[in-house]
Amino acid sequence: MTIARKMAQWAKSLRYEELPTKTVHEVKRRVIDSLATTLGAYRSHPAKIVREKAMAVNDPGAKALVWGTSHRTLPELATFANGAMTRYLDYNDTYLSLEPAHPSDNISAAVAVTQQTGRNGKDLIAAIVLGYEIQCRLCDAASLRAGGWDHVTYGALSTALLSSKLWDLSEDQMEHALGLAGVCNIATRQTRTGQIADWKACAFSNAARNGVFAADLARRGMTGPNEIFEGPKGLIKQLNIPGVKNLVLGRDGDFMIDKTYIKYWPAEYHSQSAIDACLQLRPQIGNRKIEKIHIKSFEAAVSIIGSEPEKLRPTSRETADHSMFYCCAAALVDGDVTLATFDDERLTDKRLLDLIDRTTIVEDQELNKGYPKGIPNDITITLSDGSKLNERVDFPRGHAGNPMTDDEVIAKFNRMAKGVIDERTAVKILETAWKLDELADVSLLFGFPCTA
């Protein structure tokens, strides 16, 4: 039996009724969080582009909404546009393992195909759990980053399978969908290297677009390459990911969505504990000048957000929120990290740049041992009077080991919604989201009007 067949059998057998109450509740929180990050990004340059692209199609058979509008388009285009908006701010949820990921990137595909197929809220919830499960278990099995490949490669597979579930494909068709999605959607990690471009917002939503497309082709009878994982030119060999052979999928209430993390600050996740530590140290500094900031961290953080020269002088929001230097400087200067932290005028703020020039980040072998269970960052600040302050944080607010409350998730939603939708619409969205499992038509949740 192929690995793809095992995945298909698991997906085919998954039922909403077997999901624990806590898992269903977690899905609702992730939907609210994804809508929050979408609203926060709604007026951004990339968001306008992807909406324009999706809304250029007028097909009487298209039923998937472009979020924030009444326009319905093809499910793959809705997946692309909505997913890019969710992802743009780097504020949606995260999972860290051998491979890092943002598993709520699966939600736009699940919503689009749920609408296209006329499925209900319970079906959507099961599809979201499925998407998280496939992507996160693959991240547990093998690293793509180690070979220079991007985590969105796994996303083409997870969205193909959740789409297949919603289209009620047979196991044979699901196996073909995985073959179609896997053979042609291998993405490079150049997306997240150096000065980062608009495309970062679109990388997963493009993979998801192709995952939905692959499932639709399989639904129509298209066959895909056999043994997409273990074949002589398959993903395991070509991407050097042998750990996928030992893939284990959830059962008996053990689902991966419960182990993922909602972001408290709008910055790349490996910086969350460093931001947390800086904010805890800030009140102790008082009027004293910071002479030096020394950050001990772990390999993934140093490699991704703490080593490239571009991270010392970011010229875009995308690069700044992927710079631990910048995020820590902002936390110490401003006492918080918000969307405004990454406005263009802040990128050249002399106060931030001066602190960056006095900051060092090094990999620490002891901290490597604490990852990915936690994201340990240890910060020492040397002050003008010679004294030193130190703080280490392993589980920042929002981590599965230190989760945000429902009220905090709601507060995040309301912050992102302000000025984009009116207060009455915001209240209605939240009320509807908490009743997602009761909805016969999920469009009631995603067809809200925006003032943007």
C-alpha cells in the first residue's frame, strides 16, 4: 500500500462525530483568528491584487466567496485570494517541528470547497482538522527547509486531501489527487530569503490553489503519478524526506490542531519569545541607556530571522517581521509590537536602527535542545551603568504551552476588524463563528461587507 493510499484511507474514514469538543472549539478559534488576520491585511497592496484577480472571473457555477465581498468565483481562485489575505501580515497561527508551518493556511481551501460543494459547518470543521493533521504530521516527519525547499510544498498535499474529502472522492481518486498535487508543486525557500517580497503572502495560497485544482481534476477522472512519495523519483527521494515513510495520523482524540499556536504579536513565530522577553525586561531599564543586546537562540531562529544582512536593515514589512533584530528593538523602544511597528516610516527610525547595531544573535546548543517543544530565546541587556538584565522565555503567549484565552482571540479579532468592518458586522461574525457547527450554509460567516 502506498503512503498516499494510507493517507486517503485515513481521510476517507475521518468523521466529524469522532472529533473531541475541544478540537471543534479550537477550529472555531482558528477560523476567528484567520478572519482577524484577513481583515488586518484587507487594505494591503497584495490583498488588493489577489482580490482583483479572483473577482475577474464571473462563472455562474462558481460558489466560493471572496471574503469581504459578495463576489463568488472558482474555488481555486477564492482559495488563492483569501489565503493570501490571511497570510499577509504573518499573524496567523503556527506549528513548529522538523519543518515550521502556518497550518491555518489550509482554511481558505476548506472554506472555498465547502461553499462550492454546498457542505455544512460540520463538514468544514472536519476538513480543517484534516488539513492541519496532514500538514503538521508531515512537518513532524521530515524537514523541507534543510534542503532549501519551502514548507508550502506540504500544503499542496494537505489541501488536495481536504478538498477530496469535501468532494467525497473515492480512495482511488484521493490517491490520484495527491499524485497530481505532489508532482508539480515543489516550492523553493527563496520566498523567505533576503529582502522578502509580496510573494511570501501568496506562497501557501498558491500551493493551496493547486491542491484544490488537483482534487477537482481527480474528481473529473484525471489520474496522477503513482507512488508520489516513495517512487524512484518521488518526493521522499527528490526532497530527501525519508521520515515520511513513518507517517502516523491522528486517532482517538489526538489531533494536531490542538498542538498548534495562535500568534500574540504580528511577527515571525520564532521571534515571539524574544519579543516576550524584551517586553518583560523593558520596565526594568528605566532611564538607563542600552549599551548592548545579546540574544542566545536556537538554529531555526538564527537561520531564518537572525543572521542575514538584510535583517539588519529591512526595507519592507515582510523583511522586518522576519527580523529578530528589528522586532526586539521595536519591543524595547515602543513597549509593544503591532501592525504599525512595520509601517514604512518606522523602517528607517534611527532609534530602532541604533539598537539593531548594538544587537548580537548567536546560536546556543543548549537552547537547540529546547526546540521545537518550545522556542527558547535568552536575552541579556547590558546598560550604561554596567549592570545586566536577563530574561529567557520558552513558551510565549499564544504557544500551546501558554495558550491565548478566547477573550484574547476575540480582542485580536476586534483590533484587526476596526475600521475595516462596522461594529455590528464584527459582532455578527463572532456570533456566527462560535456556532460554526450549526451552520447549514457557511457563506453566512464569510460573506461580510467591508468598508475598505
